[in-house]
Amino acid sequence: MLTPAQLDRWLTQARSLISHGRLPDYIPQLARVNPQTLTIQVETVDGQQVVAGDWAQPFTLMSVIKPFLLLFALEQWGAEAVFRRVGMRPSDQPFHSVAQLSLDQGFPRNPMINSGAIALTAFLTGNSGESRCEGLRQWLNTNAGSQLVLDEKMLHSVRSLTNETNRAIARLLVEAKHLDQAEVAIDTYNHICCLSGTIADLAHLGLLLTRSNTVSLEAYPPIATQHQRIVNTLMLTCGLYEDSGAFAVRIGLPIKSGVSGALLAIVPHQGAIACYSPAIDQTGNSVAGLFLVEAIVQALDISIFG
Ligand code: GLN
């Protein structure tokens, strides 16, 4: 297992890369965070944890919630129902691309981009964004042992903008009959993107995708291996948007990023690497987060491809 001193050394190197990224400006509250915040937690399936940096700083998950929305939908409704609503194909367009969805006649390419996640909100039950989000929040906290909370301030900030692209996506989904209610879907999507936690919570969530059901921590209910496999595969092929292919080659792990700078990498059967550093690259992936994951994978030789 890694030592805190090793992690600290990588954090020092990662800090020098922060200036290569930028804070997103389209959500005012995300533009206000401290770009220097940096933290990482590595956690193994047998419960070992090592953490470094600003571990107490909470942050919103943003798109890192997408694999967990997919996992929830698979567990509750099954793969057949899920893949009637969303595809499995990578996209070389940005995560909020309306053009991609148009080109695909309103069928979302994959669950890791906005169109796919907005479509999958239909699998959450409840009449409002708030109640649907609450169902997912409780399910995650029970199954992962996390303590996610809704960041009301961030939600208010997200809602302060009309976000025409996400609205256009929802309209196209409704026109193509892949979604019933655009308003509730957008509201649900905004809520779940504003679920917030610490780096420990993100690492705990990661274990949902890697915990073995035979040697699982007894405290938590099992997750179907087949569903973990599906989510991991889609993270590998689509989790970093247009850059997923390049990072599959460079790093070789399923990874999901969020525009908040949250980043989660899964080491199947072994554990999870959770990072938070808010400066992101042009694609929307945390610059320091990707550096840290790559450094660890190289040091421990843990690419899934050997
Ligand atoms: N809520 C954000 C959005 O829709 C999430 C996107 C992301 O994290 N990449 O723009």
C-alpha cells in the first residue's frame, strides 16, 4: 500500500500543474472555489485507506455522480431497461453536446455525458427533482457508507443560469420519446450533480464499483458483479469524454471526472483512487487529478491491461 509520504510527494508535483487548468465559469459557485485545494484518498477493498492534502474540504460531485446514477438504474431496473434509454457508444463531442444528440436522433450515446444522465434520471422515482435526488442520495449512503449531502448553495448557483444546452438536450430527448418530463429531468439532474461530500466519501463510492461480493465488507449489501463491470467499462470508454481513449492508453483504468474537479479511478478488485483539484482542462477533466492517478498507476503498475 502507498504511504502518506509518497502521496505528499506526488501532491507537491501535482500542485505545480494547477496553473495549467482553469476553473469553469459557467456555474458561478464553481468559479469561486479555491483553485489550490488538492486532496487524494486511496482506499482498498479490504478497508485500508491513505489520504493526503485538504481532506476535510467538501466538494460537489458534478458528473462523477453519473456512474452511480447508472449503477442505481442497473441495480433497480436491470440492464435491458437501462440500455433501451441510453447507448454504449463513446462520443468525440463535449459532454453537453446538443449536436451529438441531434445527429443520433435523440438517442443519448452513453450514460457518462449530459444527455445520457438526463435520460437516466427517469429511473429515479418521485415527483420532484428533490425527492428523486433524495432517493439516490440515501441509496448511495446506505450502500457505500458515504455521507453525501445536497449542496443547496451550489444548486442555487446552477439554477441561477438557464443552462440552455441542458434544456435543449432535454427537449430533444422528449421529442424523440426517450424522456417524458423535461422539467423534472433537468431539475433531478441539477440536484444530483450538486450532491457533495469529502474525498473519503468519494473513495467510499468508488468501492461500490470494485468491491468483491464474496469478500465484501459485510456491513454493505452486495452489488451485482455484472453491473459493476458495465459501469467500469463505460467509465473506461466514455468517462473522460473526448479524451477517454487517450487516457485508456496512458492510464488504463476506468475513470470519471466532474467539472468541479472531482476525479475517481477504479482499480477493479483492488480499490479506488479519489482526487479533488478544481482546475480542469479544456475537456473538463481535473489536471492535477489526472496527473496523480497516472503517477500512482505507473508506480504500482496497476493498469487493468497488465
Ligand atoms: N452539472 C454540470 C453540467 O451539466 C455537470 C457537467 C460535468 O461535470 N461535466 O454542466
